[in-house]
Amino acid sequence: MFSNDFKSILPIEKDDLKVCLFTLDDISERYIGWLNNKELVRFSNQRFMNHDEASCREFFDSVSRSNSVFLAVKHNVHGHIGTMTVHFNQRHGTADMGILIGETSAPGAGSTAWLMVMDKVLSLPGLRKVTAGTLGCNKAMLGVIRKSDMVPDGIRVQHELVEGVAFDMLHFARFSYD
């Protein structure tokens, strides 16, 4: 399974960053605060939810039972600064990635972590495509995607509302042979 193969190469480290498996110990007031920070998650469907320790444990358990991987992004100085998910589809040889950087104290950490994980995912035997999606108004995520050389992979026109305004859902991909 892709998820087991990927877990075997963790942690991934570069400079001051380490990406490792998210553990129950990573469920902290700080982490829960990110999820409940409506400004931080304004482009995510997390904005419609209120999180507590129980909801975070439920998500952790659901990911643990799936072919997905839940990751913690940690900085040598600033500690736990974000999370990432990788949802693998064994049948199609694909992986869909997501990221939430909760702390802005380490500029560029999101792009660096994204590239670290994407490169390792694309190195998995049989994995042919990594995907990601974001709303057209999410400039920070579009910057991460641009830096990772992903290519357009589809648009869902006026797909989601943010503060009453409809935005396109933009899909991107990078192939293992790129």
C-alpha cells in the first residue's frame, strides 16, 4: 500500500523543518486553535465546523483506518507549525495532498514542506500523479502550488462560496514523470 510505503520513509527533514506522522500527542490547544481560527481556515470547509479534542481524535482515528497519511509539520525553533494530509488511491496510482500551516513564524515553511512531501510521494513505485485543489481566491495556496510546478488539472466553476461570493475550485496535478 502506498500509505505504508510512504510511512516507511518518514520523517522527512530539510534545514529547520521536519515532516513526520501526526500523533495523538500533537492534538494540543494550539492545534485545535488553528482549526477554530476562522480567518486561518477561511478558504477551507473547516470554517463551517467547531473543533475540540474529541473531534480531532475522531479525525485522527478515521485517517488511521484509511489509506491516507496525516502528517505534522515541525520547525526546529517554532515547534509544531502545521499539518498535511496525503490521501492515496492505490487503484489509480494517485495521491491528493492538503496542507494547513497554523503558525506564520517560519515564512516559506509551507512551500518547503509541500515540496518535501510531494517529492517523496512521487518517488513511490506505482504512484503516477499527485493532485491538489484550492479556491481561486486562496493566493497563499496558489503560491505553494506554483512553486511546486503543478499544472492545471481542471476547474469547477463558481463551486464554493466565501463570504457570499462564488469562487472557482482550481485543481492541479504533478505527474511522476515530470
